Amino acid sequence: MSAASPAIRREVFGTLADGTTVERIALRTAPGFEARVITFGARLQALLVPDGEGRCDDVVLGFDDLDGYLTPRQFYGATVGRYANRIAGASFALDGEVVRLAANDGPNALHGGIAGFDRKPWRVVDVDEGSEPAVSLAYVSADGEEGYPGTLDVRLTYRLSGPAELSLAFEASCDRPTVVNLTNHSFFNLDGAVTSGDVLDHRLTVAADSFLAIGPGSIPLPGAPDGVAGTPFDFRSPVAVGARIRQGDAQLRQGRGYDHNFCLRPGAGLRLGARLESPTSRRVLELLTDQPGLQVYSGNFLDGMTAGKSGRLYRQSDAICLEPQVWPDAPNRPDFPSALLAPGDVYRHHTVYRFSLA
């Protein structure tokens, strides 16, 4: 890296109404791969990736300035917590007592409540300008915030762990028993967030033999996960996102497309969760994670009313979200992987976005 191209660049991205400065930190490697993170919501604001012709495009949806991220709440690139996804009835039992959360999705709690981690200013606590440029952000969630028990100390490190590889490492600790489920909510379009069309031709592979069928409010139905075999949810081999999305399947109707948790095959440590490939740009994204689930969301509620980067209107299926996490409604489902965190323990979540060319 030359002196003219520093591994890390810091700048002011905007100011919140209370006067808090929002910073943008750009991490870059020599080939042009670059991740831009903003402290409001610990968001991935931009991700520049070379295509088959060597041209770098931003492959995540979002906004060019802070105002776009303030209203309405749409989670572009956001860190989501204290509990990503949904908790039925905005409540759960913990140590014999009922915990009541802020309901913000009908009767349910979604993505941390009314003002989750995506609406908070995070602090930059460490910057690493070494061979793997990184920035660490921190947030302290107070006891009772959005109804969640216990003070939660959260730290997230974005690191360029390879020439075209972005690593996200979450850690959290608490002073009372609580539940934790964090994820990143980036909207990917491997042909570019500004000039390309939809992602229905992107070929998707998911390392899951089962998924969670959903009922009203997108809450998982009772019973065991459903097998993907013979359904539009079978992505065990590469399939175009749009190949079966218009089929008259009850679950596709329920989610208005794909908006379901895939139950990743169990394993220790980082393992391949999904692979996404664009036949146009030849960009390939491999998502590696240590989480038990992957929420796949095909941008079903992008309605063309939001003007994003360069003024582009984001429409249905203009992007796809691949969100590693614990399964939705796990605090109410003892048969699901646990989201409980006790004092003295550390919550950890590691996800890697690895890019290459087909």
C-alpha cells in the first residue's frame, strides 16, 4: 500500500440531531477492494469489489449521505440487535419471569424493537492499520432498552482479512441473563448497487437441508423444520434466485418471496453458509459463518419509493440479504438453538464475505 493510498481513511459522514458526529471509516486493500463503515448503526455503507473486467463497483444498497439512513428505517447495511429477526408476541420467559419487549412489527418484536442497534451511534474504539486493516466499534445497551434485561456491552470488528475478504466479528457480554442475536443486514447486488437491475438471475447456493416454514407475522410454525427437497427452497445446488420465486407455493406467498431462515448444516467454527454468483459481472460471494441459521430475504418489500445511491429507486428484488444468525423466535422455542447469554459468558459471532471471480 503506497502512502497515497492509505489502508484506512476516516472522515465525517454527517451529524445527528443531538450533535453527535457520525464518522465513516474506509478500509482498503491494494487491488481496489474497499469497505466503508459508518458509526450510525455500525453499518456497512459501501463495499467496492472488482468485476471480471477489473472495474470496481459498490455491491451493497444504501445511501450517499446520512439523511438517507435516518428515515424511514430500512436496515441497509445495518448491525441488527439486540435480537435480529422476530420474537413472537414481543415476549418470552426467562428464569421464570415474563420479559416484555417493545412490539414494532404488529404484535411481535423485530430487529431489536423500535430503536434497535441500527438506530444507535456506535463508538470507534480501535483502528488497525496493519496488513489486515480493521476498525472496531462498540455500543453499550442499557438494562431495559427496548425491554431487554441486563446491560449488554457489544463490540464489532470489521477487518479486511484477505485481498477480497471482509470479516465481521461480534462479541458481547452482559451483567444479567439475557438473549442476544446479532447480524449484519446488507442488501447485496453483485452487478452493482447503482447501475444494475435486479438479482433474480444471481445463482444462489445455501448449505441447508431444511428451513423454517412461517405463519402470520413471519413467525416460525410449530414443529420441526421442513426439508427443502422438492420445494422452491432447495438451494443445495446453484439455482437462480428468480427461477422458482413466482411459483404458487404457500410459503412463497406467506413471505411475498423468500424471507425465511435456512437451518445451516451443523459444524464447528467457520463454514460455508451460502454462495452467490452473478453471471453478468462474474463476481462470486462466498459467505462463511459460525451461526446456526441464515435468513434469506429477496428484497420483497422494496417498493420503488426509496431513492438510494445516485438517486436510484430501489424496487422489489433489486438485492438479496443473507443474514447469519440464531433462528427466529428462539427465546420461545426450546427446540431451537439457544440465544441465551449468561454473565461471565461471551457471545461470539464470526461471518466472512469472501469475493472471487467465476
